[in-house]
Amino acid sequence: MSSADPTERTEPARPVEPPVQPGLVDCARELAEGGATSAGLVAAALARIEASRPTLNAFRQLRTEAALAEAAEADRRLAAGERLPLLGVPVAVKDDTDVAGMPTYFGCDGALPSATADSEAVRRLRAAGAVIVGKTNSCELGQWAFTEGPAFGITRNPWNTEHTPGGSSGGSAAAVAAGLVPAALGSDGAGSIRIPAAWTHLVGIKPQRGRISVHPHSDAFQGLTVNGPLARTVADAALLLDAAAGAHPRDHHRPPAVDASAAARRDPGRLRIGVSLRPPLTLTRNAPHPEVLRAVTALAETLARLGHDVEEARPRYGLIGLSFVPRATAGIAELAALHPEPALLDPRTRSALRTGTRLGGRIVRAARAREVRQHARIGAFFEAARGGSGHGYDVLLTPTTAAPPPRVGAFDRLSAWRTDLAMTSACPYAWPWNVLGWPGVNVPAGFTHDGLPLGAQLLGPSRSETRLISLAAQLEADLRWYEHRPPVRQDRAP
């Protein structure tokens, strides 16, 4: 039968073992030791990205010529003996991040001007020697736990391309999970790092507010949003966090510096860990998926086997949702109002703009003023443990999401209200830590029976990144989740 015969049957896609791509730490070491060149690593990353466009669609924009030129310069610097933490290593950043000479679309359609300067996080990554290869897809203004939109199409999950990688840092998660780049920067305003990390089998760190600058924004999404890393290992995520961390002179929040990479090599000691499977707030009656509960319970049992004191707990969240909604919608309204062609925005975004405008001003100021009391109420969950008495805990363990990754298109044609309900049902666990501004780490928690990734959150009080990172590294050493990689699908050409 002729290969041009339209009636010819094609074999189904076959999953095969993917080639092992080096992680961030490995890339940096190989470059420093002369075992690889930046030109080779960057060219290979760009080739993988281009080859993956029809299946994953992880990137909105590439810096092909500029990245190759920067890689050549990095090789010259390496040959001259210069050493920096990420000199010559290819990384990616999210579509909400300013890179000089590129538009910051943040998932939107329309003609937008190019940024005139790098964001502070990108400036610091460049100062550490990183080569930014491109900007990854995000849903429109980072609102949803899926990465789809008319401006760029559908970003798909490399574990199963019929499912979403999550959002809003879905492009960064898909790129890292598929091995297109060794690590990527994302942002998290309601779980937007942790949710896609959970749904793509990655480590995702939401740092303390101010740990990584959000400049040129002074207080992104009314203080909810922070930047953070996605990577396949704790050490890789910690290295990217260290490279990007630091304040801009005009930043409001300036926590003292930490050494995340050192924390990833340190034993966490024996910790008191509270496990909470009950969502902080839900507007639906849906219970968490049984496979999510199974996975997080198994992770709690692993922590107990590793010597930690693990028990069921119930944090006192109070009415924290009353603080989240005004801040989130006001943040969307502030960004949406800047778009030069508002008619191009998703109707759900325009609805959020109207809501955020109504809830701005006095209401959002009152919501932010509650944060001090919320710190005290939820902080009491941890304080007794730090003080050495009572029933306080060192770490809170919860599911990252209440459900496995949904299918792509699951939220198409939903109204703004129904989209919010669906998001609340699937992802009720992550957002309180954005209200508080405290750190959290998603760790892989296994898979559903259908092979879809699941995750769990390690949550801590203010400025507790090092403890969470040490605990995540201990779990990783035991569970070796980095050995599991998504299959490469070998599709026959049409």
C-alpha cells in the first residue's frame, strides 16, 4: 500500500524511554569542568523546544539568536577561567516576566510593546550567568489552573497530552517536565507554581514574599504573587532560587538572605508534622479525589518512617477567603486596565476586572489589614513547636490539589462564576499561603492508576524555606522521584 494512500492505518503513538537530560546542577558542573559547552547545551535546548511545539506548546517566545550569541560569550568566559553559579546554563522564564526587547504578554492577545529593561529576577539570573532561552506560556493574567487561551493555543502535559499541565505557570512546568530546559522560573499568586508542579511531577517552590523580587511591580497582585523555581530535583530548584533571589532597591518586602542550596544538602532533623486533608475553603461539595488522599497519606507514612512525628491536624484558617478574593480580583483589574485592547481579553477576565474595580480601594485595604491577625491565628499552629512546648508543628502537609490534572478544554465555554467554582473544586489548598506571604514547596506524591502525577505541599511559617527545602530533599533521597520521567511519544508523520 502506498504511503500516500489516505486509507492507510497508522500505528498508535508508542511511549518510549526518554533520553536523560541533565538537571540544572549537572549542567552547571559540566560547564565548569569543561565536559560541555554552553553553545551545545543552548542549541540542544532550542532544538528540543522547536520539536515539541506541535505536541506541548510550552513556549510563547524564543530568544534563538540572542541566546546562541550569549552562549558563545559564556563559553569564552568559561575558557578564560570565569566561574558563576549558572554561567552558560539555559533556563526559561514565564510570560509574565519582563525580558528586555520582548513583549510581556502574560497570556494575552494583542500587540504589546517590548519591555525596555529586564525584571529584577531576570537581571539576577543573568548576573549568575544564565542564558534565557525564552518565555513560557501562561494563561491570561495568571488567573486559572490551566494554560490555554486564544492568544497561544493549548499547552499540554508531557505525561499525557490530553491533560493540562496546570497553571498559571503551565508552560514552565511542561518545559521542565519534558526536559526541554533544566529549570524554569514561574510565579505563584494562588498556587500557580505549586499546582503545575504537582500535575507534572516537579519540585516547585513558592518562596517567602520578597525572597525573589517582582520588580518592576512593587507588590504584585496586592501582595499575593511571588516568583519561584520549578525543577525536577530539590537541588536544582534551590540553585535557581539562590540565583534569582534578592531585592530591588524599591521593593517593599526584604526578607534576610538564605542559602537554599546548603539547605538542600542538610538533614532537617526530627520534625513535628501536621497533616491536614481538609480543604481550607470550598464553594463546592466535592470531596478530594480518593487517589489524592491515598497519595498524600502514603507520603505522610513515608515521613513517619523517616523518623518524624506525624499526626492529623486542623489549622485554624478562619475567614481567610474574605481577604483573598478582593486582593486577587483587584490585582487582575490593575493589570487588565493596562491592556491596550480590552476587547481582546477573555470575557472572564473582563468580569474579574469589573469585580476587582468594585472591590478595590477601601475593601482591598481592609482585606490587607487583616493579614496581621491571620498571621497570628495561623502562626499559632507553628509557634508552640518553635517555642519547645505545647502542640505546635514545624511543618504542615496538605494535598497540593484536590484532583488529578483535568483534560485540556475542560474549562472551555464556562462563565466566570462556573470557572471559579471549577477552580475551587480542583485547587482549594494552595491559595491561603499567598494571603499569608509564607513559603511552601510542592513535592511529587506519586501517580494515579492512569499515570497522572499528583503532588503534596510542605508548608511552613514565615521565612521557613530552609526547613522545607531540607525536608523535601530528605523525601527525595528516599523516594527518588526524579527517576520517573514522562514518556516520549513517537508519532508517525501524517
